[in-house]
Amino acid sequence: MELTDAQLVRRCRNGEAGAWEALVERFSRYVYAIVVQAFRFRDHDAEDVFQDVFARAYERLDRLRDDEAIRPWLAQLTRNACVDRLRSSSSREEAAGDDLEPADVDETLAQLDEALAVRDALSHLSPDCREILDRFFARDESYRTIGEALDLASGTIASRISRCLDRLREEYTGRKGPVRSSG
């Protein structure tokens, strides 16, 4: 069974072997996405900020007040590291007068958090559901292509997708509260 974020943080604090690597693995895509999508850093700068964030997290993990709050804490460390990087690459005159953080950072962070919540809900579905939803939504495969790959009749695909979406909605709602209407 997969550890919760809080359990993983506790194991890191206790110095358990492999816990830090597991924490970095769990949150690496999130941190990198903030750096690249919200702050629009190029590869070299993004990698430097990424390393800085996890170095800061390692050094300051004892300052995290609530083990459940690791994700927002990492997001704030990432924001701060990005602004520090921007500040160090800007002249002092520019940095003094301008807000270095892009205007849509909060929106991008909300979208990333939403994506992580969906990914977490997906991870709790059966492998069959994960595969069919991945093929249809992420890979944009047709019913026919999915049916051939999974040895299912094309007509069965739509009902499976519908059932799996219902399971995903239940799993997601259980984690985030009521699902917002898209209309």
C-alpha cells in the first residue's frame, strides 16, 4: 500500500532508508511543472531551481509544521526559489520596481494541484480502468484501436470508459469534495 504524504514525510524525518528518494520521486514532476509552466524557465535554469528546491526542502524539512502540508510547502519553496533565481538574473533596478512572479502563477498552481488530485484518484483505480482511460484520454486512441489492443469489442469500450469515469469521479470526490460542474 502506498504511503500517504504525511507518512512519507515522517519517514524522511526519521531517516529511513529510501524515504527521501521516494519523496523526491513523488513530488519531482510537481516541482518541475511549477518551474517550467508557472515561471517559464528554460531547461538549464529549471534544473538548477529544481535542485535548489529539493536541497532547501532537505535542509528545512524539520520546519514543516504539518506533515500533510508537504505539497503546498514545496510549492512555496519552489515559488521562492524561482523568484530568487529571477532576482539574481535581473538588475537591481528592475527587481526593485517590478513584481518578478508572473501574474498567472496562482492559476497555474491550482491547475497543477487539480492534475495531481486526478492522478492520485487514478492511481486508486483498477489497472484495467487506468489503462482504458489513459488510452482514450491521454493517448487519444479511437474505440477501434483500444478494442484491438485490449481484445474487446468496439461497442464495449464506451461502456467501460463510462464505468471507469464514474469510478474516477467517486474516487476524486472522496479526496477533494464535490466535483465542480464544467458548464
